Amino acid sequence: MKNKFKQRYYDSWRQMGRELLWPLRNRHKLRRAMRGDLVSVAFRERLMLVVTAINDCRYCAHYHTRVARRADLPETEIRQMLAGDIQLAPTEELPALLYAQEWAQQNGRFDPTAQQDLIATYGQETAEAIETILRLIRIGNLSGNTFDYWLYRLSFGQLGTAVKRHA
């Protein structure tokens, strides 16, 4: 069976285990990033939507759409974010959103030059909070996509396609 599954997913149990342990080992970073004083809830949801758009996780798209609505993001902006378009985002958030897109496209690899630009733009603490949020949503995206990949495999390539089409 040729693999037609398109979403990015964990390709080994070792990788998945290592990434799932990251939040446990970095609880202090998570608490700081999620508090809302360094990165607002609306900004955080924009970051989550941008990464989810690239990783194409249907579960995260659904959940973060709901959270973004509660954070008062306009419906048009949410739809555009999920389509990969960040033009409606506040100007001051654009550098981080562009960074998030590039980071997600590079499969979670931080470019040192872009990372330094992020720090120069937002400061060390906020940049670290942004990167923590990006790692967290990537873990969610790849976990959801890995679940869908196994559905796809168990259905011999049929169920995963049907589930994706009706999501």
C-alpha cells in the first residue's frame, strides 16, 4: 500500500515519547507561556492556528477555532489563519506569526537567525513563551495526526480519507 496520508505525524514511538515528555519536563515554561501576561490569549490562538494550518490537524483546528472565538477573534480572521493567510492579524504580531509559519514548515526546527530576530522584536521572555506555545501546538498537531494515520492504516487507506473529508 502506497502511503497517501498527507499530514505530518510521528514516525516513531521514540520521537513521540520524547516529544510527549517535553511538556512534563518544561512545566515552568508552559505555565509562564499560558498565563497570558507575555502572550495574550488572542495572540496565542493565532500562533496555534498558524501552526495547525501547516500541520493540518483536524482536531486542533476544531478546538482552537472554538478557543479563538472565545478570545473574540473575528470569524473571517480565524478562517484565513486556518488557510495560512495572516494578513488580518495585528501588525505587532506579524513577525511572530511569520516565524511560526516558517518554523512549522521546517518541521519544528528553529532557525538561529530567525530566532535572534524574534528575541530582538519581542524580548527574551516573550520569545521563549512564543516558542513554548509553538512546541505545545506541534505536539498536539502531530499527536492528532498520528491517531488519524493509524486510523488510515487500519482501514487500508480508506477510513482516514473518509474521516478527513467529513471533518
